[in-house]
Amino acid sequence: MVISPGLFSLLILAGVHFVANQARLVGWIWHGRFLSFACGITFAYVFVDLLPTLEKGQPILKKAFDPLIPYFDKHAYVASLLGVLFFYGLHTQSANSTRNYWLQMTGYLLFNLFVGASLADSTNPDIQPLALFTVAMGMHYFVNDHNMAVDEGPLYNNVSRWMLAAALFIGYAIGYWSHIPDAVVALTISFLSGGIILNALRYELPKREQVGYVFFLLGALIYTVIILGLA
């Protein structure tokens, strides 16, 4: 049986959900160097690859949403800003933390559904080159899941990581058997890209160690050079 490139990528990303909480096993990861490096890769991916790709799909969003929001010429960026504001609002709320956790999880599950659906067609231009997409998403998952494991250990270990992995496979099945409208995909990914940015910053901003910034910078610069070199 030959595994398609998209399915192989899916298996790698699902596996990240099960190892992100094991960061203690590797000392230099636990000290933050790898996580900072992963944050840098995530930032480079969002700003150098994801947002420009969304800009190319702007005509689709404009055609679909002009009747509803006629005065916004940059729907993708507005959606990204709303994503930052939404997820930041959840992070700043101390009360009803369980409710906020599940609101965040809803967003992450939806994001995984669309990632899985995108991987069902490994020729999809939005995820090309597939290897770079897999690395960027894997780093994002690692940082995000690590944060959730620290904040909500038992809940994440016993429930959330299984749900996140399942969402990838469900999305893959949906994408394999049907077609999600391009405008819906673009708007959702735009919104959730704001969450990606915020989660990377959430890990980096509290840091005071210079070593964290150095590895963050290295990750961003190295990944940017790779993306531009393959553009």
C-alpha cells in the first residue's frame, strides 16, 4: 500500500500532538531553545508564506463577502486581526478558565479540520511545498500543544490531544470526499492565522533569557531563506 504525500504529512502532524507533552525528555527543548526556534519558524511561515497566499485569494473573498462587508478591501487581513483580538481576549480572562480553554480548543479543532481537508489534495497550491508546510505546521502544533500541556496537563493529555489528532483525520476524510468552498477555507484560515501569531508570541513575550530570542531569530531567518529560495 502506497501512502500519498498528503496522508504521510497528516500522520506526522497527528504524531506531534502525542509528543509535544514529552518535551522534558530532551533537556535543551525543555530549556526553551527548540520552542523558541519553532516559534521563529511559525512566524516566518505566517508572514512570508501564509499571508501572501491569502492575499492571492483575496478576489475570492471580495466576491463572496462584498455584499455583506462592502467597505473592506482586505478581508483576509481583517479576519487575521479579528483572530488576534479573539484569542488574546481568551488569554486575558482569568475567570471561567475552563470555558475559555474549550473556546480556544474549538478554534484549534476547526483549524485542524481545514488542515486535514487541505492535505487530502497534496497538489493544493496553498500547501506547497508540502514539506515546508508540514514543518511549519508541526512546529506550530509543538509550541501550542506544549503550552496546553503546561497549562492544562491532565485535560490535554487525556482528552484534547486525541481530539486534535482526530480532527486532522476527519478533515482529511471531508476533503477527500467533498469540496469545501474556497472562500470559507480562506476566511477561516485567515482568522486562525491570527491565533497562530498570538500563540507564538505568547510563548516568547514572557521570556527574559537572551538565548530564547537568539533561537527565535535563527528559526525565523533560516525558514525565511528556505521559503524565498523555493519561491
